[in-house]
Amino acid sequence: MIQEAGITEQGDLVVNLGPQHPSTHGVLHLVITLNGETIKKVEPHLGYIHRSIEKMCESLSYRQFIYVTSRMDYLSSHINNHGCALCVEKGLQIEIPPRAKVIRVLMDELTRLASHQLWWGAMAMDVGALTPFFHAFRERETINDIMEETCGARLTMNYMVPGGVMADLHPNFQKRVKEFINFFRGKLGEYDELVTGNVIFKSRMKGVGYLSPESAVSYGCTGPTARGSGVSCDIRKLYPYEVYGQLQFEEVTATGGDCFARYMVRMQEMRQSLSIIEQLIDNIPEGEFQAKTKAVLKLPKGEFYSRVETARGEFGVYIISEGGTTPYRIKFRSPGFSNLSALDHMARGHKLGDLVAIMGTLDLVIPDIDR
Amino acid sequence: MNKEELKIRLETLLSSPSFEEGAEWTTVIIGPAEWEGVARQLRSGEGLDFDYLFCVTAVDWRTHFTMVYHLTSTVHRHMLVVKIKLDRERPEIQTVSDIWRTAEFHEREAYDLFGVVFTGHPDLRRLFMTDEWKGWPLRKDYEDPVNMIKL
């Protein structure tokens, strides 16, 4: 049962945060037990945007189900699609053309940039700085325009399909991406001047929401959340897929384990993504963008698991096939779900205002958690 | 540990393990009664150190349920999949939420969607569904004429 808001027998105050609250970034409902202003317990209540995507996928074909997955983590829709496409390709045992591999990685990294930009704006807004939000959205708009040209959509792209990508790159793609890199390099410095070095911002972030490396692993945290605690967990490095193994980039980690460490990890990751895009943008191989596949895909009987690194952490797709045209069972291991489970542990003992900062650095996307 | 070494090690650890062949990762099938002891061994046994439980799920096979645990080690980077067959009429298994904290949420999800009962779980309640919800949505025989659209 959901605990009623009010005062408990011990004299603690129980308050509801959400499901309609701007700082929960969606329909997340937290029941918070407070002693004065100090948090004693945070209990997330989920399901406000639960669509049972896993059940839906059981009646969709291997070509169709990928479209639904764009609606989970809508800020990493390319990467979600990528994970699903990889899993189906694993089952079909097909190799995709080199051009498709490079296009996929380029799109993944652009998505990661767009996602981190939005996170940065929202994060600053959560702790009281409204202006960065508009800066972030201005830059993100450029990426959305690039996506729109090639994929035909700005948010739910559905661009990666089993066998490669849906369509070839737009002729303007290379030119516009290069323009964007130059433009955004300068803006990143501006981001640092505007927020990173700010004294008020630092005091809100440093020493808040500590997560030890042991807890991060035990709670199943991944992505920048775990890397902020010094846990190496980047799937792109540990289990390279597509062309990640041939690229020069660093896995960004920090040792602080607090909100500021997680913040710095994401800021550095944006620079790494820029570097990955730069390495690839002039080296897109010529050729096909899609491997030849049958119109109706049938996966052999068995189990297939693929892992990709989204902007939030490890995204896993687990398909159990009975040999038919639809999956028998499909499970999505979403990064946000596990990251959220550590929230109570991180927030205890902090002030109510800090909870918003901690949630901001977890970078929660609610449809990704609820699925 | 590579696949072979892991297999040999597991054979000493378990009474009668059966391995699934042809899988990407070492896959072992055990009984529900063994699970808690085995889980502790896997978590802290020397050379095993499976500290990261990255995926927990249930599968409805119409005749029985299977719990699937995907484990890896951040120290040794080896992988293991543990499968446990459960009775479909009375699906019960010991919780591992005290060993891997992430299991608390994942087990609640499996309870909510499949009705698998995790004994010893600190807070076993509905997670996505409302408290009053009847039935277990991800079971194969689940019917809901109001909320479900059949394709």
C-alpha cells in the first residue's frame, strides 16, 4: 500500500513528490519520509507510464518490435534500436555492411551528445539555474535537425533495422555534422564557464549523494552513474560492438562518487563523443547501407542477448525464440530501472533539496524505467 | 576464468549441475532449493566473485516457469547464466536481494508481472501495477479484454 501523506507515529513527515512535478522529469512518484528537512527514506512508485512493452513485443514481428523500443528511453532511441537490431542479427547470424556499422556508431554518438545536452540543461535547472536549459536546447536543436534530414524523425527515429540502417545518409550529413562539431566544441567551453565553475553549483553538487563503488555494482548501476564512482562499466570498451573496437577513445571515470563526479563524467563523455564522430565522419566506407535479409525474419530456436551502452548505461535485450516470426519472450534490461533502485541509498541523510540534485545526476527517463 | 574452468569449478560447487550446450555464455540449470547457497558461493567464492547481477527475469513456459539470472564479475569479467525451474502452480524461490541489492527491484518486477513469490524479500509488492490489480500480465494465459489489444 502507498503510505498516506501526513505525519507518522514517530513524528516523521511523509510527503509526495510527483507524479506531476517538474523536477522528476516525467511521471515518477516518490514518497519521501522526512525528519524535519532530512530524508529518512525515499520510496519510488512506478507504473504511471507502464505500457507493458515486453508483452506487446510478443505479438510483434522481429521487424516491428524495434519501433516500440524507441518509446522506452526516448532520448537514446537510436541506441535502443541498435541493441534490438544487434540481437536479431545475432540470431540470424548476419554480418552487416561496413558502411552501416559506421553510420550506426555515428548516430549513436550524436544521440549520446543530444541526450547529455538535454541532461545538462535539465540538471542545471533542477538546482536553480534556468538559463543553461535554453543554451542546451539551442545546441540540441542542431542535432535534431541533422537527424531529421537523414532519419525523417527528431525523437523516435526507428532508423536502425535488422541488417543495417533504414536509408542512406542525406547528402548534407557530413557537412552539417562537421559544422556542428566546430560549433559545439566552443559551446562546451561556454558550458564549463557558465555552470561547472560556478561556486553555488559546486556547493550544491560536491559531497552530495555519495555512491561507493561496491554499492554501485551491487545496485546494478551502470553508465555515468557507476563511472562517477570509479566503476569501469562501459560496454563500448568492455564488449566492443560495431567499430568501437577500432576507435581511439577513453572510458571516462571519476573517483568522487558524488553528484559532482557524475556531472564531470558526462561533461567529459561529450568530448569523447565529439572525438569519436571526428574520427569517423571523413571515413564512412562506401557501399551498401543494408545487408540483404528476407522480408519475414525467423529466428532459430534459442536465446540471444545483446548489450549496448546508451547515454544512461547498459541496455540489454534478451530474446527467447521458439523458432517463429515473433519472440516467445523478450526482456529489456533498462539502465534507468537499476540506477533508480540506488536512489534511496544515496538520498538518505541528505536534505530534501539535495534529492532533486541527486535525481538530476541519475539522469532518469521515466518511460525507460516503466517500459 | 574461461568457460571450461568455470564449468569445472561449478561441478565441484553443485551437487548435480546440468549445463545448457550451445549458449553464448556458460548456462547452468539448478533446482530452487539449492539457489540461496549457490548464490552466496557465486557472490563471494574465491575466483568466482560474481558481484554484478545485470539481468533477472522470469519466463512462462506454460508448463513451468524459469527464473533466469545473468551474472558477471567486475573483477574477472566472466559471465554466467543461472536458470531455475519453478512449479507453475506454486512458483516460489528464495530472494537474493540481500546478496545483490539490485535484485530487490528486479524481483518485485518478476512478482508483479509473473506472480513469482520470493520468500524473504523485504518488500514484495506490486511495482508497475496498482495494488488492487488482479492477475499476472506477462503470463501466457493472461486475459484482459479491457486493457489488452490482441494483434
